[in-house]
Amino acid sequence: MMYPFMTLSDGTEVVHSETYTSNGKEQVRVYFEKPVYGGFHSAYCYLPEYKWDQVEGFSSEEIQNYQEYLESVAHIVIELAREGGFANAANF
């Protein structure tokens, strides 16, 4: 299941998964999707490694900006992923 996190000023939607275990490590998948004429630009980033995957349409500059943004909020995203999103978070 994916949980809404934020809509950025450029219209990009940011959502995240619950935490899950991959190769014995806790991980969270973060999805970025931006509406554009004729469709969407999209990308996945996996925390805590900040590994980007399936980048479609975003420029390297946009991904760098999203990387910097994600680095500043990753601790919040991971905590919300553990709690099941904003709706289930006890301290938010």
C-alpha cells in the first residue's frame, strides 16, 4: 500500500510504502509523480539507500532537487512508513 506524503510546489506528488524487509534490511519505497502534458513523469527512490529506479521523464537536475528534498525529510518518511502513514501516526 502507498501512503500520501506531500504535494510539492511544482505539482509533484510524493507517496511512500510501508516499511518492508529486503535483503535483511528495513526499506521504504518513495514514489514521485508529476503531471505533464500528455501524461506523467515518475520515479522511485528506495530509502535509506537513496537508490533511484524507473526514472521516466525527470531531468537529472529534477532528480537532484528531489534527492536533496528527500534527504531533508527521509527521517519523517521512514517513521510514517513504520506507522502506516499520516492517518495512523501517533505523534504527527
